[in-house]
Amino acid sequence: MAPKKKGSPKADAKAPATKEIDEDWLGDASDGEENLGFSASDDDDVDGEGGESSTGEESGSDAGSDGEIGEGAIMPVDDDGEATGPRAGSKLLAKLASGEQPADLSTIKQRIQDAAEKLSDWRKATKELGEKRSRTEVMAGLVSDCSTYYGYAEELAEYFLNMFNPEQAIQFFEANEKARPLTIRTNSLKARRQTLIQTLQARKVQAEPVGSWSKVGLKVFEAAVPVGATPEYLGGQYMIQSASSFVPVMALAPQQDETILDMAAAPGGKTTYIGQLMKNTGTLYANDMKKERCKAVVANVHRMGLTNVIALCMDGRKLGGMLPRMDRVLLDAPCSGSGIIARDPAVKIKRGSKDFEEISRVQKELLATAIDLVDADSKTGGYIVYSTCSVAVEENEAVVQYALNARNVKLVSFSSAVNFGVEGMTKYRDRRFHPSMNLCRRYYPHVHNMDGFFVAKFKKLSNKIPERGRRQRGTDDIQVWGEEHWTPEMMETVVDFQPKVPAMDKAALKKASKGLNKIERKKLKRAAQLASRAAATTSVGAAAVEAQAAEGQTPAAAGAQAAIAKGPALTSSVPSSSSSPAKKEKRGAEPEEEPQPPTSKGVKRKGAASAGNKAKKAAAAAASATQQTEEKEEAAPPAAAAAAAAAAKTAKAATTKKAKAAKTASTTPPNTAPSDDKAGPARKKKKKTIE
């Protein structure tokens, strides 16, 4: 008798995972659980979550491969397809086929552990362990060894080693070699969970709750009969479904009497769970593109006793004008399946970063359509849940970021429904995502003992579609010059790139900023930036730059000088704290109190000296600005010369005005105390008036 294929759903249904299978590595996940806030006493909440088997009418996985995409696009692998062994297509088999003697597996395993330890503490590896190779060389060796030992394509192995740290990546590889525990979902429309446990025990099926986070989930340890062929299963009392696929429906939180759409419904696990939570009220649309998979949806809907479901067979991207506005939409998008490698080992050699990018294009279209179908003015809803059975950033955070930019939506938390999971990534290598991405949740095999999954929940803010998508801050200045620009014409011609705006001359700006307040300094700096930018980008400015380069002057210095010439004009527009003569005359009409005697005798001389110094400085600045303007007029082009002349004229007028004000202030005597002989009669007169 031929051995059963690993990952086959029918094999899993007939021979569910035993305690021996899920106990040999669960202890290694304790570190990851501590990061999620789980204590040692909460292990039972996580241990039993696991994979799904498909039997009877179900065709394909309900944990991520439910959705369909257009023709010609890369499709996720169906569980009912031919399953290859975990080492299919690996480098190890290639060496055996070529006659080359491969290295001992225990030796490769030891090299993997040593390399991971060195990369986790590189300073220790170089100083104490005497590692002479570079970090890049050690990483390349680790990628090659992981590809050989675990049977991954080198590209995919390198992707996971870059995504996780080396130790976590090895735990991820090891977890994908273990079968997930079999889980089932109780149909609350027909049975209670405790009653179902007792009924299954009578049939020698050992089951217990998956944890406190789910009220309907059960994990099966051992069974003497096929779990997918019991009278209870055929009667619709439970559904064979992976624990990770509970999470998107719990995050959606469907309510009674709502209108809800499941865009990629086959084989019907999530659809029947939504209908169960709606208590058979409202309207539930279940769509799938393939007619063959729609048969499984219809069969499971009838078996579970739902009467509020309308089955559709259409491309999800074309549902926009065909359905009414929805209160909620669930999109369990088609994906690469990089999170369910334990059930589909073919992903190890079939997928790569290019596949992730290509599949994400269809996912973005489906998500945009799902958002457009939701009514933002719904009294009870207005929510969209996006999920995949992939751990690739391109299919998860990148798609969510696209939706945030292209539609009026925001991410919301669903921790009230599901209170565990790893936060979504706000940055990954050279990518930067919205800060609210931490509201998404990731689920890993090596942390949660369940299929790799990603879940995000949106709240729609407006039914209007933005004409132009919002840009993410910090990426506006990025220019991509890819192979699509390598045309024959471009290769034969000299390409002129846009000149980079040079930095400002800080010394000149600092000199010009002396004596100015904070607002004036900011205006001066901004003027210098604009001047230097114009000098580097405009055609007239480019000619001026060439002339200045011949003289050994940088565009930044020219911009700073132009800003310095405008400096007095900028300062003149800011109101001065000192009172003007007109205001003083107006104040003179009102009665004022007599001034208090000063504490120093040199106030008058000090005030006059400072006013005189200001007048001298203003005159010197005006002369310097005029001289610089005359020098620029000789070398600059006509347009630049006219601009410089206008700036100099404005600066000269402002400087003259400031000099007159300083001169007036210097001739006006400051408030000083009157002498005794002059103050006497005034005091006597005031005394008589009072009497």
C-alpha cells in the first residue's frame, strides 16, 4: 500500500494529528507567546489551533485559497492537486540525480545552527569566536544550507531569512515540517459545543476546545473513524475548518439583519460561519469565480442549514455595479500560500518574490472593489476585512497601504474580538508603511501553532473615491529608473538628469542672520532655499550657475547672497517693538505720569551710541548690497540682472527708511530724571493745583 501524501486534506481527515505530533515542538513557541502577552498558564489557548482538512463536498482549502482571480494570473495551489514530497525539487535531490555525493544532513543542520548563532551576535562571533568571513558570506552560506536541508528554493529561503531574524526563520522552517492539529467548528444553529464533544467521544473521537478565544472551535487529537464522514458531520453539526480562518470572520463581527458579501467564498467555511453569526437573518452574498468551486459552497450552505445565502459565480473585480451597497465585506484574497507550506509543500519551490508582487496586483484590485461596495453611511457597519494565508509583506502590508492611499478608509482594531497575534509591520527593509499598520495582525506557525495568516480591518469614511490617491510622507522624492526606461534611443543618447539642489552657504546665512529674530531668520533661510533651487533648475538660473562655477562660486552661495540682499526688506515688514514718532505724538496728548529717576547716569549716552551704531550698520549693509548687486548685473543674464536690481532697490529703500528711523531715535532725548532746580517749580505748581 502506497504511503499517504503529506499535506493531503483527505489523509488528514482520515488520520488526524495525534498528541505525539503536536507535542514535539510546541515548547519552542513559548518565547514568541511571551511577546504576545501570553503567560505559561495560557498555553492551552494556543496549543490546539491548527489546520483544516477538506472532505466530502469541500474542494480546496478554506484557509486562504478560497478566492479566485482572473485568467492568466498566478493561482494559489489547490489542496486537491497533486502533492509532492517535502523535498521535491530540492538541491539535495538534484545532487543525488547528478551523482554527486551530498553532505551529511546532520553536518548541514549543525552549520545552520552555528551560522544562526553567529548572525544573532556578530560582535561576539568576530571577537571571541574568531570568524574571518564577512557577514554577507555567512548569510549566503546559511541561505544555501537552509535551501538544501529544508527543500526551499534559494530565493524563497533568502526571503524568509531577511524577513525574520535567523533563529526565528529556522523555527519557521521547522514548524512548516510539522502537521497542524485538525480543528473543527461547531454549528451553533444545530448543536452546542459541549453536546458535540460528548457525541464525538461516544464515537471514539477525542476533541476539546481550541481555547478561550473561540466559543465554537474544537481541536481533534485522535479519531477511530473519519471525522469527515460521521453522521454529525453529514447532518451539519460541525465544519472542518482551520483555526486561523476563524479570525477574519471574528474580526468582521457580522450583525443580524445586515447585508454582507463574502467575495471569495469557496469552499464555504467562512460563509457558513458568517451566516451562523447572523443567526440566519439578513442577506449574505457568497461569490466565487469558478463554477466547480461554487458547487462546494452551495453544498456546504445546504448542509449547515443556512437559508439567507445567495450564491454568485463572477469575477470579484466586476461586482461593483451589480450588487447593492453592503454593510460589511469579507475578502479572503487569493494568495501565494506562503503561510500554509505545512499543507502544501509545493510552495517551497514554486513561489518567489516576483510571484508575491504579481499576485498583489490582483489583490489590490479586489480590495478596491470590496471597499467601493461598502456603504460608509451604514448605521451598523461600514467595515471591510482583508485577509490572506500568506506571510509575504508584498501581499499584506503593501496591499493595505495601497488601500489607505487610494480610498477614504482607515484601519481599526479588532482586539475586542481576537486578542492575540503579532502586530503588522510599519517598516520592512526599505519600505515604510502607515503607523496604524500595527492594528493589523499576523499569525505564524512557529508562534501560534496555526497556519500563517494576515488580517486587517478597515472602516470606510466616505463613499467618495479620491480623484488622486494620498501620497505617503517621506516617499515623494524617490525616483525609480528601472529597466522599462532602457530603450534603444535612451541607450544611444546622453541622459541629462535633474540637478540636485545644493546645500545653502551656512556661513553667509549665519552672518546675515545676526540681529534678527526667529521669524526673520526663518524667512531669510526660506528665501535662500528658493533662490538656490531656482538657480539650479531654471534655464536662466542654469546659465548663471555655469557663470558662477567658472568664477568658483557655488549656487548655494549665490542663493544665500540673494537672500541676504532681500534681508532688510524682510526685516522691514516685521513691526518693530520700539514706538514710532507718530505714536509718540499721539501719546503726548494724553496725561502721563512723571518718569522715575534712572538707576544709572549713562542711559542717555548709551542709548544715543546704540542708535548711532545701528544707523552705521544699516548704511554699511545698504552699501554692501548695492555693491554686490552691481557686480551681479555685469555677470548675470538679463532676467537675473533685472531680478537682482529689483531686490537691491527694495533693500536700499528699506535700509534708508531704517536709517532715518534710527537717526530720529538718536536725536530724541531719552526719558531722564529732571534736575532739582527745574523739578522744584513743577512740583510746587502741582501741589497748589491739588490743594
